[in-house]
Amino acid sequence: MADLHFLANPARFRRFSQRVMPSLSFATGLALLVGLYFALVQSPPDYQQGETVRIMFVHVPSAWLSMAGYALLAVLGASLLVWRHPLAALVARAAAPVGACFALVCLITGSLWGRPMWGTYWVWDARLTSMLLLFFLYLGHIALSRAYDDPDRGDRAAAILALIGAINLPIIKFSVDWWNTLHQPASVMKLGGPSIHPAILTPLLWMAGSFLLLFILLVLVRTETEIDRRRLEIADQSA
Amino acid sequence: MSNHAVFILSAYLACLVILGGLTIASLSARNKARRALAERGLERPREQRAKASR
């Protein structure tokens, strides 16, 4: 926790980010290469889904990260509204487009998996609809944070939306249990452990790890940009 | 990859376009902001500038 407070200072955060960026970039690239090798070459076809299981290796990690990204926005929103954390607004501005892109990847890849498996690209089932809502919440966050001339007002409005929208996260997670959906129930993150064969679970976890590293890398790069932009705005105002 | 190859390749292509595009856009935005800071002589954090000016 002390480390997080240490990083609350934007200048310190920028120095920390620049220090970890080279090794993080290398680790992300390496993890993506290994993950893609497992996903496209090493992994066998599923006994029911056949080769289309390979779509799951990008679809499922994207879904996890889009939900984790929104949870991060909610925590940052609370930090901004309650403690006026100086870096929270900048990280939220940086993280929202990254989370939105992962949500979009999840929706598109899910749709491309649905056509051969379900016979349709889209159904208005609870899981798919709540995921689409998450994507719109991300777009709303991005739009709200940039909607005001005063960036602080925009950041506060977006923080409130992030907190209210967080209600959607348990709905996405438990929609397959609460309602009768076409989408299959959880098979990795569930009580009793994963019910997937290790040959399928290994590439899934590699891709999830590499996407997580990519998410962190993108948020760091974009947060640095937000800090630089804020410094430019201050410089322009004082000039 | 069977007759479903078009769906599998499209999914990976969509992933590459969206995440690759976001990566390129993020890096170019950071470089643009850094260039703008350098033009104003603000390329280093405030503490370092303060130390250097002492």
C-alpha cells in the first residue's frame, strides 16, 4: 500500500513507468509469441468445438480483461471521488480505451465463434447483452471524461459512471447462472476448479497472461501520455 | 484448420487490428506529447529541472 502512495505522485509514476517499460515490453512480446504458438499450433482441436476452440484463446482472455479493466475504473473512480487521488483520473482516462478495445475484441471474436457453433452471429441472451452494455459503458466513460472544458469535472462525472456501471460486472459473471442462456456456464473461474482439459487450459492461460501484460503496458504508456498532456495544458495556461 | 478456418483467422485478424491499432495509436500519442513537451523545454520532470537549474 505504501508503494501505491509512493506512485500517487505523477512525476514519480512517470519515472517508475519508464524504468519498467523495456522489460515489460520484452515480457509481453515473448508471452504473446509463446501463447500464439500454443493457441494456433500446439493445442489439439476440442472434441466438441473442433478447431473453433482456437477462437476461445483470444475471446475468453479479452472478456476477463474487459471486466477487470472496468473493475479498475470503478476503484479509480472511488479513489478520485473519496480521496482525490491525483493519479486516479489520469489512469482512468488511460485505461478506459484499453478496456473498451478488449471488450470489442471479446464481442467480435465471440460473434465469429457463435456463427459456426450456434448458427448465428448474435443472440440477445443475458451474457451477450450485458457484455455489450459493458462496451457501451466504456464508451460512455470515454465520452464523459472528455465532455467538459474543465477536465476535473469530466473526470468526476466519468468516475460516477464507473461506480454505477460496476453493478453490471456481477450481472455479466452470474448471468449464465441466473438466467437460461445460450452462452455456456463458467468452466475456468468456478468453485471446484477448472473443468477444461490441460491441453486447452494451457494455451488459454498463456494468452490470458500475455493479454494481461499487454493491458498493463498499454495503460502505462497511455498514463504517461495523459501526464504529459496535463503538463502541456498547465504550461499553456501559465504562458 | 477445417472449414471453419475463415472464422478462426477472422477472429485473430480482428484481434490483431484492434489491439495492434491501439498499441500504435498509444505509442504515437506518447511520442507526440513528448515532442510537444520538448519543444517547450519541459521534457524532464519538474524535480529534475529544479535540480538542474540550481
